[in-house]
Amino acid sequence: MASLAVVTSSPPRAEGGHLVLARTLVDAARACGHDADLVVTADYGFGRLTRSYCANWMTDVSTVNGRRIDQVISLRYPSFAVRHPRHVCWLNHTMREYYDLWPQFKASIYWRNQIKEGTRRAILHGVDRWLLAHHVTKLAAISHTVARRLATAFDLRADVVHPPPPARAYRCEGYGDYVFAVSRLIPLKRLDLLVRALAEPPARAITAVVAGDGPSRSELATLARDLGVAHRIQFLGTIDDEAIADHLSRCRAVCFTPYDEDYGFVTVEAFASWKPVITCVDSGGAAELVRDGENGIVCEATPAALAVALARLAGDQALAERLGASAAAHAATMTWEAAVQRLVIV
């Protein structure tokens, strides 16, 4: 058995899917008999990339808690800059503003800043290309979406290892009368699609519960009031894992419609709770796992199309149950033991 360091970078006081993934991987590796520790390295945020990459390059991962480390598994930028002779990068994502989100980011800044940021982008691409092609022993990705970005940017191939659901008390207590959504409330998660869909004629009898917080919360609440659907959508704010599992167990379906998501644990957590997932054709990792009419519904990213999808499941509990059973069967095939076996090379 090996002594492993699972390494991810995180901004101060930030909590996100990469940390859930890292902690779950540590627990899974230990369950498989490995010694595993979590190492969280510095990410000083936008505009401090040089400092962040240098800090990760200088982080000593040869020993952790007095143990010699046999292998490193890094997850996201700039953690893949840490140095170790046996280094698997299970890539969560690069800095997306300089990659797949570059057109939107460039359009949002003044033209003089576009020149400066374009130079930073070129330098970052050069650094990332070298690190991912020559610095790591093996390159994997958490989704075909992330692997596709690597192929587009660097012509690099990555082994795709989909993360299974995190270890939680998943269960199904029925198929209730509401759709559930859980996400950070930021524009890329497109919760506005759900709000707007509730105002469409097919979905005017549907209620929704949204868990999560973020800078878009007040804007979404205002949109719901303006569209006259505020009485049919409840914003819970941040809730704990137990409350999330409870809603997953009782809702009719889960709505997860982000734009080009890296992966999104929401999908597999819904599957593990016997719930179908409604997502969009351009939702990235979620659209890789949801098979239309089999374990969920995949629709166009428009309020009208989403409203029709919501109405299909709201009006047909038997359909929700059938799709949910197929979703659960899919989730059962995804094990952390298999993921660990594919990521450990020593």
C-alpha cells in the first residue's frame, strides 16, 4: 500500500467542490488501505497567479505528517505545480477565465486591460502546458468536458475518471411535489433558467426549492418577484449535508442546468438518491451522465424547454420513479475503490 498526498489549491476561506472531492478521495484511499493525507496549497486569487504558482512549486510534498510520500494526486490549478517524482493530476479545472471562458471574460473588460490579460493568458498557457505535459507522471480528468478542454488547449489526452458520489446518507423517501436545486448562486450555474421556466405556461403549477448562496441570490429573488413566481420558489440559503440529503430524498426531481460545468457532484448525488436529473445540452459534466429519457431529461438551455421538462416529471410520478431507478442503478456502478485503483500508480 502507498503513502499518498491529495493536493488541491484553495483561496482563503473558500469552500467548493474541489475540497469535497479532495476530502472524499482521502477517505476513499484510506478505506482502500493506503495512508493518505490532504494538503491544501495556496491560491492567492485572481491577479496573483505568479505568486500562487510559485508557492505551489515550492511546497514540500516529499513528506507529510512525518511520513514519506510515495505519490501525489493533485486536483486543480495551481496545485499541479507541486513537485514529486510520482505525480498524478486528476484535473478538476484550470483557470477557466483564461481558457474556455476567455471570450466572455475578455468581453467584460476594458480594451487596454484586454492586452494585459491576453499577455497573462499566453504566459499561463505556456506554464500549464509544460506542467501538464512534462511535470506530471499521469494526467486524468474528472469529466470528458475537462478532457476536451485539455485537448483543445494543448492537444493532451487525459484518462477520464468520473468521481462517484461523496459518502453521505443517500436514500429515497418518495417523489414529492417540488423540484430541488442545490448550487452556488453565481451566473455560470444559471439558476435564472429555473426561475424563468417557472413563469412559462407548462410550469405554472410547479414549485421549486433552491439551496445554496452566492452573489446572485438577491438578483434571483428580484427576478422571481418580477416574474410573479416568488410564491413558488423558496431560497433556503446555505444548508448542511444532512439537509441536502433530506431534500434529495423527498423531491420529485433535481434541476441542474449550469453552463459547461466541470463535473458537478449534484448529478451523481441525485442519482444515488433515486432521483432523475433535468439538465441542459450545454451543461458539460452533467450532460455526460444524464441520458435523456433513461435517467433524466436533457433539454435546450431555454426557459421554455426547461419548463416542458419540469412539467413532464411533475405530471408523471411513474416516469420520475422509472428514471430515478435507472439513475440509482448508474450510481451503483460508480465506486471510490475503482477510482482509487485508477489513480494510484505506485
